[in-house]
Amino acid sequence: MQFRVPQFIDIEDKVVGPLTLKQFGYIIGAGGLSFIIWTFVSIRFIAIILIVLVSTLFLSLAFVKINNRSFGEILESAFRYFTGSKVYTWKQPTQTESVLPNEPNIDKVVAEAAKDATIAKVSKDRLHEISLGLDVLDRGPKEIETKE
């Protein structure tokens, strides 16, 4: 029985011409925000600068990929890095935290491992003795026959 396996599942569908829905949304958002800036900012020079900045950001969100990661993911990671804690401290767990009901006791695990190693060594030694007994024939003193 053969089944069709989907190919290219990591590629988004092209909805509006050569653009995906997300890219189209970013372009519409950039256009709408640019229109709002142009309408409400009275100084045209400042409006043009703001429109260029906003359009660059939105077009980067729509089209730029760095190491197969979208620009939005890069911005999110950068924001989490800059706002998160940079000091990492190690706190030794207390006795009640380290012994959980589902967690095996370390002493038991070590004892079982030592027991397995001892059994394996004894089995190996015994096997070696048996193989030596089979390989070496018992050659006792032979009677020497002479012809007279």
C-alpha cells in the first residue's frame, strides 16, 4: 500500500500573488501606518523620515531571513535577551528536592552497576578457564617405543 507523503511542509502557501498571507499583512500594515503618519504629522520632512523607518521595519519583517530564521524571530530573541536576567546562579538542591518518588536512588544504581560488573568479570574469568581447558590437551608422559 502506498501513501502520498506531503512535500515542502515548511513552505508557507502563496495567497496573494507571490506573497504569503503574513507578508501581505505586513505590507498592508506598512501602507496603513504610513498613511496615518502622513495624515497626522504636519511637518512633511519628519513624516517622510518616519514613513521610511516604519516601512523599512515592516518590509524587513516580511522578507528578511537570517540563518533560516525570520526577522521577527530575531527581534523577539534580541528583546528577550536584553530584557532578561544575565546572572545565572547554581543553587544546590536540598535533600527533599533531590530524592523524588520516581527518581531511582543513586546508591542503589551504583550498587547494581558494581554487581553487574562483578558478575561480568567472574563470568569472563570462568569462560577463560574453560577455553584454556579445551584448547590445551592433556599431554602426559608418553611411552617411548623403541625397535629392537
